[in-house]
Amino acid sequence: MESKKGVLNEQEAEKLERIAFILKTVAHPLRLGIIHLLEQHPKLSVSEICEMLGSEQSLTSHHLQNMRLKGILSVKRDGRSMMYSLKERDVSLIIECLENCQCNM
């Protein structure tokens, strides 16, 4: 039997790892909601996000911090508020694509 070892080169394998990392990072309803809001509003504070999503501040802050640390969001201080924005707007294209997918529906 011939081995299929090496079908993916190192560069392709790294690209797939990065894609999986991004998908794992956003794979939560609250995180998807945050990304959806930040598509429509370039900068939002934690309290604005909580108000719009009807979520608790501690839980929302946890998810925002996680996505910031993983490179999905950026944050800048504006007076006393921390303003969050999408670091890469293309992340929202992933969600749009999945919204149109009819898999297991």
C-alpha cells in the first residue's frame, strides 16, 4: 500500500491550523453575537454590547478578553471606557458564509 504521507505541505497544514484556531475562537453564540454587532458598529464598549445582547457584563467581558487575546478583536481606551472593534473585518465573512449554509438544517 502506498502511503499518503506528505499530501499537505507544511504551509497548507499551518493555514488549516490557523483556520481551525479562528473557528474555535468564535464558536460560541455570545461571541458570534459580539462579532455581528461589531460588523454594524465599528466601536462598542462592554456596556453597549451587554445592552444590545442582553448579556451579563462579567460573561461578556470574559468573551471579549478571550477574543482580544486570540487576535480577533482590538481594544482602545476612550476616557473611562474600553472600546472594542474587529481586528479583521473578514472574520465576519466566515459567519455570513455559515449563515447561508444549509448543512443539517
